[in-house]
Amino acid sequence: MTARYITSPIYYLNAEPHLGHVYTTVAADVLARYWRLAGAKVKFLTGTDEHGQKVAQAAAAAGESPKEYTDKLSKRFFEMCRKINASEDVFIRTTETRHHEAAKALWKQLEEAGQIYKSSYKGWYAVRDEAYYEESEIVDGKAPTGAPVEWMEEASYFFKLSAWERPLLDYYEANPRAIAPIGRRNEVLSFIKGGLRDLSISRTKFSWGVAVPSDPEHVMYVWIDALTNYITALGYPNVEGEEFQTFWPESIHLLGKDILRFHAVYWPAFLMAAGLTPPHRIFAHGWWTHDGEKMSKSLGNTVNLFELIDTFGLDPVRYFLMREIPFGQDGDYSDAAMTQRINSDLANDLGNLVQRVLSFIYKNAGAKIPEAGELLGVDREMLAKAASLHEVLREDMENQALQAYCQHIWEVIGEANRYVDAQRPWSLKKSEDPKDITRMETVLYVLVEVIRHVAVYVQPLMPDSASKILDQLGQTERIFEALHTPLKSGTPLIEPQGLFPRRG
Ligand code: MSP
């Protein structure tokens, strides 16, 4: 059986969840739901990254202990997952005991493999990014990301990252799909080719973290701790266990472009050094701006997702995020763009198709799935177009091409709307000729079959709305496999209700 292990990043607990966080979680959720409906064994992991100086500082600023603070804020991220209808199998917190154990086990394994040594670190650190920067990267006294940096000098353990330059390049050479999109892959390769320096992986100036097993004066650098979450959730260090064996080879990490280096350079190096295989695929998506500006707490223009969903509705927000920009590129959020998408794609295209066809059948054609008579060429073409989604959409999902997934479904919706206009079932209804009535029934059957396909494939994007459509069609079999059996005539319809109100 196919397996898929889909992960989002785990979120820092230094601020309320916003659109940027939701984006990756929704994308991961869409993939997880798709693969479950495709019959795969799926594990979808998300959670919170709770250690490190940045979180400790946020707790101090809130006047709370890190423990109180993280317990409270982690709940907000958990609520965010409920709010966006995420179907995660595991919501991990790095403060859990099992995670501390896993992070320590990885450390020990690296130590035993001779990959860690003690020395001292001198250099620039940006707490906001939880990242070290080279002198050459500092611009006007700041990190290249604009984050303030501080000079750090302390005793530190180092990971021999420099030894992994060649193995990483060889690995990526042999596995061209390991990093996507291609532009990001090229960035990573040139970064590695530019030379890797050993990485400082412990800190002594604060204690909010996982203690280094052999030297508890040190806490682990937050990224070595955080990245380990991906294998903690699979039962690491039990790498022989079924969870690890099933899911690790099928891992897909989704993350923003800003944290690609950690995932595509440090993480595979840690894993290889510990005798494990690198993640199967890493997909870096772009960043959202808001009305053309970078979202930031200081500008006060982050998009609050709780408000966003209350205003526009959950499914429209989920759809918008997946449809508006190609997964992998940057894009802009604006209320106007959201409204435009809702009115055109949801109200006019999908909503209108479903509403006019189902209301018509409900009122004028016996309120049940019609009987198809002889199929004409146009009918066959329409049905074939819907059936072809199966392969096309699978390919999109193998490539995490989430926007293309939407576009391919909406092409069929567009086709179906043109088919209704051309076949005019309502005109056929007015005829006295029984042949016209049979033709009307055939046209309606074709349309309901197309709507069933569309609704089944829309489920990962908009689970509630798709479910409403399938309820109205009286369909209980909703996995992709069910589409191989033709739609049964005679099933009663439930009174159709509008799905996506237009917005002014
Ligand atoms: N804790 C680390 C991840 C550890 S994973 C082992 C972290 N957390 S974060 O909360 O700062 O960011 C989480 C994710 O949100 C990142 O993938 C980041 O790219 C994403 N985004 C934050 N702002 C964003 C936008 N404005 N747009 C799109 N994604 C953005 O980094």
C-alpha cells in the first residue's frame, strides 16, 4: 500500500498564528486528505516549536514562565488547526518527554559516530531567525533577513557539517526530486558548493531547551531539536518499528522558503551522519504579502486568520490559498482578490453549476438521479473529461502542484457549465416529445456524474462544501475508487441549498 508522510513546519510560539502559518498547514492538509482518498496510508504531522531563545524571550516579555507561556500559546495553534479543519494525525510539541528523548538519542548517535566536538563559537546570531550568520552576510549591522544580530562568544558543541558537503551534493545529484521547486534546489546546491562550515549546535546562555545528554550545562541549538520532531513522531529511536519503516521513506516536508537551508542542508546532514536516510522530498513554498507589503508584527498588517475565516468562511479561504498562487511562488493577499475568487470560481462557476443542475432536477425531474438514455458524442466527451481528472490530479499531487490541482478541476467545471448552456435541459423539458424528455434525462445524468467527480476531487480543498454537494447527491461512497463505478440512477436527491453566496 502506498504511504505518505506529510509534515508542516512546527511553529514558533512567539506570536499568534497568522496567514503564513495557515498556508503550510492547509497545503499539508490538502495533500493528506487527497492521499487518504486515494487509498494511501497517511500520516500528517504538525505542531509547535517551543524551545530556544526566541520563545524564552517572548515568555519573559509576557511575564510568564516558558512552560506557562508555551502551554497557553501551543493551544492557540491547536485551535488554529481546528479552525482550518486540519486533519493532522499528530500535533507534536517539542516540550513533550518523547521528543526530548528522541532529540537526545539523535545527539548521542551523532556523538558516537564522531560527528560532534566541543570548541567555542564566536560570531553573529539572530534570535529572531534562530540562525547564525557569517560576517560576510551582515548588511548594515543586520542579518540578510533584516533581523537584528548579536555578537556571541561561548563554549559550544559543533556538528561536522563541513564533512557533509560532498555526500549532500552526491545525494542531490542522485535524487533530482528531493528538493522542489527546481529554483530552490539550485539555490541549495549553490549554497552547498559555496562551502559548508561546521555548525554550532549548543548554547549555554539560556536553559530553555533540550539539555545536551553528556553536558547538561548546554542546551541543544533549537534547530537540531526542532528538526528532530519529524522522526520523534515516527517513534525514533526505534527505527526498526513499523511507523518509521512505513513512513520515513515517504516523507514530504512542506515549508517556507526562508527555512529551506535548515531543512535541505542541516537536516539531511544530521540524518546521514546518524546513519539515516534524508527526507524523501522537501517542498519550499513562497511568501504571502498583504496588499503588496511584507506582513510583520511591527507594521501591524499580519492577516489574522481567525478574523479572515469569520469574514469569508473556511472553505473559501482554503480554496483561495491553494488557487491564488502557484505553490512555490510568492503572492499577495488582499480582500479584493479574495472577494473576486469567491465570486468567480465559487459562486459563478462551481456554485452555479451545482445549484442550477440540482435545483432543476429537484423541481422538474423527479428529485432523483436521472436515467441516462443513449449517449451522444458530446456526452461521452464530457464524461471522459471528468474521468480524465483521475490521472491528471494524481500527477499534480505527486508534484505538490496545488494550484494546478484546482485549475484542472475548474476546467471541468467550466466545460460542464458550457455543456449545460449548449444542451439546455430546461428547453427540452418544455417539449411534448418523449424523445426530448429522454434526452433531458440523459443530459442531467451526465451533469450529475460530472458534479459527483468534481465534488469527490474537491474534498481535499473544501471538505465541508464537497461533503454538502455529495450529501445533496445522496452519495455515501466518496473515495476516488468509488468513481470507477458509474453513478446509479434513481438515488433520491436532497433539497439543494446554495453553497457559496456572492460577496458584494
Ligand atoms: N519553528 C520554525 C520551523 C521549524 S520546522 C522543524 C519556524 N517557525 S515559524 O513559526 O517562524 O514559521 C513557520 C512557517 O511559517 C515557515 O515555513 C514560514 O515560511 C511560514 N511563514 C511565515 N510567514 C509567512 C508568510 N508571510 N507567507 C508564507 N509563509 C510564511 O520557522
